[in-house]
Amino acid sequence: MAKRKLLKIQDRKALFDIPTDEDSLMRHYSLSPADRLEIEVRRREHNRLGFAVQLCLMRYPGRALMANEILPEAMLNYIAEQIGADPASFDLYARREETRMNHVARLLRYLEMRAATTEDRRAALLAAIEAATVTDKGATIATAIITTFRERRVLLPAANMIERMGLAARAIARRQAEAALITDLDPETLGTLDGLLAVDPAIGQTRYHWLRSAPEAPGAGNLVGLTERIAFLRMLGIDPRLQTRVPSGRWDQMIREGDATPAWLASDFNASRRRATIVAQIIKLGQKLTDDAVMMFIKLMGRLFSQVNNRKKQRHMSARLETSKALRLFLDTIVALQAANDMDADPMTILDRRVGWHRLLQVKPGLEAMVENSDVSPLVMAAEQHATVRKYAGAFLQTFTFRSQRRHDPLLSAVATIKGLYAEGRRVMPDRVPVGHLTKSERELIFENGKPDRRLYEIATLTHLRDRLHSRDVWVEGSRSFRPIDEHLMPKPAFVALKEEDKLGLGVQADGAAWLAETQQMMDFNLKRLAWRARYGKLEGVRMENGTLIVTPHTSAVPAAAEPSMPKSPTCILWSRYPICCGKCMNGRDSPTSSPMSGREMHHRILPPCWPACLPMAPISARNAWRGPRKASAHIRSAGCAASMPAPKPIAPRRPVSPTLIRAIRIRDYGVMEQPLHPTGSSSGLAIGLPSGVTSISITATSLARNSTAGSRTNMATSAFCRSVRPRARLSMSSTACSITTRFWRSKNCLPIPVAPATMSLRCSL
């Protein structure tokens, strides 16, 4: 049989292994000036490094260096860097066992620590038992042991010893919980508990299995079965308040073990564990079966009235033919009476001649039955199923005790009256019964004949009980779900006791000194981490140069090659991959139809003053560049010539143009996103976005279908771009048969402006 273990592999590593991550190294293995002074007393390099390693290990995880132990490289390098030693020299350390032991003795005095004694181990065991009363998790129990040793300034014993202490503490906690459940039980009760695991000839199975195999489907027989099991549990005499003797964590663990334990396996447990498991299951089953019974009663009463509604609908469906005949006869009667009135004849004569008096008399009984069926109360129809309700109502009411917040609640008085009728076996109700819980219509139906109708009274009372239970206005003793809200809260004496013992578990330090110490440790760690990262250049966004902390500025979006050409004052700047100019200010370019400039070369250009005159040639350049691998695009930021750009008035379009044909490169200042361009025509165009109130223009080379052009055309529209346009520029536009088309561009990536921007598209057929 495999040896029982307390810790999993990952838990063992987390508790006892030397950390290697950066934060843990800085938190636990950062040396103070006093530590370095103590280390420098050692003359040789390998002894200084070994002494420093011993110092760090005694602080965390709290043990001495073992013989021939291989340390993690990250930890060794981190300590060696702090004292200026070579990590490889550690291999020479402690070749003499006497040197290592002398260092241990010296460090114990320096750190004010000592080896574990019997008293220390006893205190650690008590802490482990206290932790084991709440949970069975080995990591939590081992952590309690380690924390106790560290608080007492004691070196940790071997990991196997800590694990054995945890196993012993868990076993002791289990025995204490078991004893708390069965100590006050008499021998007769204990014998009865043992008999639950034996097969009962009356039911053909063990009572333990019978109790746990209760039916769940709503039904009269199943509800009676639940009440029988609850009555059997009460006969055992187990007080449910025994649960308060066991901590909640340990109680949940016992319940989980009992749920997974069949009767034949529970027989193999020792007497204490077997009986404690049965007691815990009895208490849990008492609460569970009570909740199940109440919920099943609620479902049965709800299903009763659902069936009433279904029967009522079915009766209406079945009476459709008779209803149609009666309505037809009624219509014929009205027609006959109207004819008699129009002819000034005897109504009875006309009625007898056209309809027949005997037909009306024959239909009368059927009509009376139809009226009675349509006006019947759901309570009366539910009372038709009283025989079914009687199968479980008596057992249900006699099994449970109902409580309410109202003093002298009439519903509870009515329930007590019905419960007495079932207990005494009487069928006739007394003349005076509680009716304060009933509505006026229900009271009229129940006392229609002068005396209360038991069927109607019982169904109405059970219906109100069902509604009050469902709303938790009435609760049941012994239930876990159907109980008052006060029982869900912590009692005030218990709260005061936990507060005085500082066990509320609010996650906030109640002691100011403890909070200050915790905050000081956190700040000390943060400063150590900052200093270490600054020393080795691992800080993000800052660097250390000659002892000065320098904040690294944000990387500029402008390439370094374009910095010399950047203007010193706000002027019009052109971002473009292709030139849009007449050639006179192209830095040596002869014509706008020449080969386009590279993206790096044209990333930043000062817009020439003659750019309005060059607009007619832009489509030519764009078309020539269209044959390349990249689409043509350009953006103008006109911060310096805002005064020369009045916002044009938008013209309503004749036909909408799909904005997906527009390609816009992202502008960082305004957040315009890039969109793909799918050319659909043979003509090239230049779309210029003129948002109102924003001093920017988005120029994009695009291609539009011939039938997608909308708006009004004008040859003098260049004046909308800049007031400095010369007449010659306008004439050149006219001579090249170009025109400006104004339309709306409604795109989700438009600039954030209050109105839709007007877009002017320059088209040129080539």
C-alpha cells in the first residue's frame, strides 16, 4: 500500500523549493548594508559567497544549507552580483564541514534564530490542528506549521517531518470532530446507528441506503415516502444542533465523505468514524428531505391548478359546436324579432313561424349548463381533485411545524384546524373555522350553504400555504432553505466573540501597528525592485546614466530622415507617396507624370504655394501611380492656412455613393482609420474631404464608376479650396475638362464633427 502523503508535488515545491523568479529573489534575497558588512568579514571569495547564501536561505525558506546541495543558478547569480563575487566560486565553499557549521552557528546569533525544540514543535502541531479543523487541504496545514516556526524564529525542520506533523494534525482534527458528534449519545442510540447498516427484511435493503434513495419526482406517493423517511429520522433522536460543534470546513468534508461512502464501505470504518459519518448524514438528510418535501408540496399544488386551467380550456374547446349552434339560434331570434318590429306584426307569431318556440325551449338546458361551466371558479374545479390531495395533505401537515412572523397568523390557525381533522379522523368541519386568510370570493363559495365546505376550505387553505411557503413568509422547522432571513445572519454574540478574537476574516488589518508593518514591508520591496531594475537597465521608459534617472521620451512618429525638412512654424504639410505638383517646386522633378517619389522621401513635404493650380494634374499622377503595387493616397494637414479654407455648403446628393470606394490612411491627430479601395471604373479621381469646423483636408486618389457620380458640377470650384487661386489655375482646370463633384460622405470612420463633411471629388476622363 502506498504511503499516505500530505502535500502534492506542486505544493511541496511552492513551500520548500528555493524561488527563482525575479520578484521573489528581490523580496527574499536582497542584502542590506548590515548584511554586506557581516559578509565582508570573511576573507576568501568563496566563503563570502557561501556565507551570503546561508544567510539568505535561513531567512527564506528558513533552513540551513544542506551538504552538497545544488542551488538554482538564478538565485546564486543574484546573490553573487550583490557582493561582487564569482558564482563559480561557490563550488569551493564548505569543503570543510566545520566551516559550514561555524557559519551556521554565527548566522543563528546574527539572525537571532535557533533550532526547533519540543515546545516549538508542539506549538506548530497545535497550529496545524487548528488549521485542519477548517480544511483537509495539506498545503493549508503545512503553511500553518511553517508560519508558526517562522514566527518563533526557529529553523524549519526537514520537509518530511513537517509533512508527518501535518498528517498527525489532520488525524487529530478528524477524531476531535467525530468525538464532538457522538460523545453525548447513549449506547442504545449508538447501537441503533450501527443497525442502519444492516439489511432490514421489511424493505429488503439497509435503512442507510433507504434514507439516501428518496424519490425526487413530484407525486402523492413520493411525498408520502418523504414524510415517512423524515419521521424515521426523528425517531433516531439525533439533535440537529450537534452540527454547531463541528467547524463548517470540517463538517463539509465529513458530508462529502459520507455522500461518497456506500453502506458496505461504511461498515469497514472504525467505530468512531462510522458512527460520526452516520450522524452527519442523518443531520444532513433531515434538512435535505425537509426541503425536498416542501418543494414537492409546492409543485403538487401548482400542478393541481395547472390541471384545472387545462380542463377549463378543454371544456371550452369541446363546447365549441354547441356554442356555435346556440349563437346561430340567437341570431335567428334577433332577425325574427327585427322583422316583426319592421312589419308591425305580433313578435311571438313571427318568432314561432321563423324559429320555433319549441326549439328555444329545447336549447335552454344546454345554455344553462354552458353558462354554469364558463362561470365556475378554479377553486371549485380544484376541489374535484380533493381525493388526490387527501393522500398527501394529512401526512404533510402532521410531519412539519410551520412558523410565521405574524402573531396569531390566521393561516397557521387554519392549518392547525385541518391538521386536527386528519389526526382525529373526522370528516365534518366545525361550524367556526379561521377565515382571515381567505378572500371574499373564497369565503362566499365555502359558506354558500351556511356551513363550511371542507373540500373547498382545505384546498383554499393549502393554496395559501403554498404561496406563503414559496415566498418564505411561512417557514418550516428543520428546513435549510425554507427558514426566516434572521437565521441566515450571524448572531450578535457570535459576531462580538469573533471580533474580540480578530477572526472575522474581513481582509483588513484591525491593528494599526500590524498594518504599518505590512505597509513598510511592501514599500521596502517596491524600493528594492526599483533600485535593482534601475541598476541593470530593466525599467520601462526610464534609464540610469551617471547616477541620474532619465525618463525616455515617447518615440516620435516622424522619421529621423525627415526631421531637417520639418517646418519651424505651422504650415501646410503633405503626407504622400506620390507627388501632386506642377513640377516647378518638386525639388528637381520635371513633371508630375514622372516616376513617383518613395514613401520615405515624400512622407513629409511642405505643401507648395501653387498647390491649387496643380489640382487638375493630380488625377493624371494618381492614374499613373495606380499601376504600381500600392494605391495612391495623400493627406494634407492645413494648420497654417485655415483662414484660406472656408467650409463649403454641402449639396444634397442625387444618388448615394458607397463609402467603401474611399481609401483613407490613418491620421494620428484625428483617428481616421484606413479603408480598402476597390476600383470599379476606368476613370481616376481625387476625393478631398472638407469637414466643417476642422482645419484638415483628406486627399485620396480613388476610382469611381461612371454611373456613381452625383451632385452638381462646376468649373470654378477651386475657389472653395483656397482664396489664393489664380484665374489661370481655373482656366487650366477648364481646359483639361475637369470638374468638381460635391457629395456627402457618410462613413463610420469620418472625422468627429457635428455635421456630415462635404467631400469634393475631382474627376478627369483620360
